[in-house]
Amino acid sequence: MEVYLAGYNVDTAVLKELEEKSGKREDLTPEVLSAAYARISRDPRPINEIRESARGEVERSRRSNSTIIFKMGHHSVAEHAIFNLDIIGVSRLAMEEIEKFRLCSYTEKSQRYITLDKDFVIPEEIKGRQAEKMFVNMIHEQNKAYFALFGKLQEHVFAKHADLAADPKNHNLLEGWAKEDARYITALATESQVGQTINARNMELLLRRFASHPLAEVRALGCALYEKISDVAPSIVLFHEANDRDLKTYPELRELAGGILGTAAADISQSSSPEVQLVGSTENGDNIIAASLLHVSSDISYEHCLSVVQNMPGEKKMEIFKAAWRNMQFYDSMPREFEYVNLTFDVVLSAACFGQLKRHRMSTITAQPYDPRLGVTIPEAVKEVGMEAYFWGITDKTAEVYDAIRREIPQAAPYILTNAHRKRVLIRLNAREMYHISRLREDAHSQWDIRNIARAMSRAARQTMPLVFAATGGKDQYNEIYKNVFGRTPKVGEAVLPGERKIKG
């Protein structure tokens, strides 16, 4: 056996220093890895020798990549090329578009931990028009409200948690709680930044989507991204221009939906449906997962396993689940067999909460535009400090500005909405991902808004599949959950969550 480290991420500043010392090098491109790995299936040489050859023949490697991707249709070779991108000064609204791509990695500036400044994006669509002054004035009023809320909330949090405040080491934590709630009044136009890791295949898809996007900011970002990567890796990002699929499909669907639905949706209200509603689930989910666990652990057909499970009493079925869970710790994921059943939720949630839910990219998430008619989510702490009416005043005025802009420039109107404004989301996920959301988002350290949503989702999941979801709950409650299922705490107790207490066995 031989293993070679073929490459790893290197800061571009280091690569520039290398070129300054040793001269211009053509092989400082991820394309050579794509080309080398594409040849593995037909070249008898060891991979490390193929890579060496590819580095020495960069132009030939590029021609090979183009042929393999374009003519032969093997787009997967582009996945071996990886880009790390610093994306700075984009709006929170545009950030939602960036983070739609599920096979990428993101680390975003957190409005929960960083005191916001007054930087915001003015949409190109309204620059130089009558709506610009109205937009800017409203943003200034929202930002003023943020600092007013932050000051009140900070005093409140420190007084409410005087025991924690007594230790200066906890001050950043307490300030973070105040920032967390104050940010609900800031606009989706607020600037943010993100570090993104993306392979070339997904970059091509992103660029194509961005080129077709209705927002000028998103289109401009796509152009800026392509400019940065096109010189480095021109042969593996080929189909990056706007196309009819991305330009026309959803506008045509919206027109069709308007004709079909008519005015049925005209009277949307905050109380028209629950915040979290289970609208679909796999029938007989408990039996399906139990049968899947038997199937993978035997040489019997799935159909036969399912027929056996269907005739089992509930206690006997629970033994199968217990066997799957007995050796788990709080950091373990559910067995893959839990992916065979699905849940679909209709969720009405704030922009702040959606920013966290959209991180669960292994689920299927589609969303309607933000709509002031769905109301706003106001943090309880804002009510506790007596600023609820002030908060409503800002959001009501924001809604008026939104309506004024929407009448003239509809695509730019959402920029003015706040983190408290809501949208309706449809999310479909399997049981394994539901457990991941439950462990992470129901944890006591999770933010309250997403914690409330996760709890409601878990509650509905347990009602429809009581055996499958018998062990849901936040990771901080794992010992208690385990004890409820098995009558004892886990035997293995050495694992420690970074920065948290030890889980005792």
C-alpha cells in the first residue's frame, strides 16, 4: 500500500511569494489534478506519475479537461479542483443565494457575535431613483434602532444573569445574547462576509445561476467570481453563462401559479397556519426503518423483513431501534438506514432563523419571498425591556417603505425588510437529518428562534413515527434521553464537547 498527499489548500499569498522567488509557474493551478485523475481509468501508470506528467504539460492538461468535460460529459473530474473564496461586502439577502448550494462549505460573519456597524448595500436597481432616498433613510432608522435596542438589551441581560456577569470572562457571552436579539431590527441590506470552499463543478453551477439571477448584486458577484477563477482554471468551468432554464423557468411558473390560484392567497395572515406544520411523511415509517435495519443485518430480502416487522408488537420493534442506538454517543449520527423515511414541513420563520435553517443543506429547502403580511418575529427580551411598541413602529414603517419600493422596483424591495420579517419555507428531510437538526438546534446553547422551530419539528416527527424519533433532543440532554430509552446513562463517558462540560457515563 502507498498513499501520497496529492495536494492541499494553500493561501494565494503564499503562492504569490513562491512565484516571486522562483519565477512564473504555469503549474500552480488545480486543473492538473483534475486532468491527472481523469486519466486514471485508462492510464496504467501510478497516479503520482500521472500527476507529475500533468504538471509538466499544463496546456495539454487543459485541453484534456475541456474534452473530457465538454465532449465526453464527465463533469465529475471538475470536482477535484477546489477554490477558497473570500466574499466581502455582500448583503444578507444576497448571502441567501450564495449559500443555496448544498455541496459547498461556508463560514459567515455572525450577526450574533459581532456588533454591527452601519454598512449596507444599496441595490443597483434603486440607485439614482426616487426610491433611493426613502431606502437609505429607512436603513438609518433601523440601524439607530439596533443600537438603541442593543444598549437596553445589554443592561437587561447583565442584570438578569447577574451570577454570570460577576465573572468578566462571561461578558462576551452576555453581550452576544444582547446582539443576537438586537439584530432582528436590521435590514437584509446589511453587509456581511463569508468564506466559501467550492469545487469547480459547483462553481460552474453557481455562476450559471448567478448570471440568470434577477438581482443585479448577485449577477455582479457572479462576474467577480468568474474573473478571479477564469485565469487560474479556464478549462474546468465551461458552462457559466445565463441560460433559459435559469432565466425563465420560475418566472413562468409564477405566472402560471397566479392564473391557477387567482386571489386565493391574497389574504395571507400571520395566523393563517401554524409556524411549523408537518404536511407530509412516509407512511409506516417505524416499520420501514425497523425492516431496513433487519435487512442490512441479515441475508433476507427487504420485502420479507418488512412483512416480519409489520406483525411484530411495538415492544419487539423497539428492541431493533435500541440495538441501533445502544452504542451511540451524543456526537454520533444515526445509522444510514434512517434515510429511508422522510418528513415534509411547511415552516413560517424569520429571516434570522432562516439563516440557520438553510445551513442544513442535506435536506431539500425551497422558499417563497419574504412577505410582511406574515408578520414579524419579536424576541422575548425586547418585550421584557419594554421596547415591543418601538420595535413594531420600526417594522411597520419598514413595511410601508417595502410596499412603496415594491410598486416601482419589486425585485429590490426585500432588501429593506428586517431579520424579524418572515417567509414561508418548505423543507423535506429524512429521519437521519431530522436527528441532526434535533441534536444541534434543540441544544440549550442553540439560538432561541431556531430552537423553537426545531422543537416543533421534533414534536411533530415523534407523533407520526414514535419509534423512529424516540431519541430526539438536544445534545445537552443526551444522557437524559438515553436514560429514558434504556433506563441507564451511556457506558462510555469520556467524550467532551469543546468548551462544554464532560458527559458523564
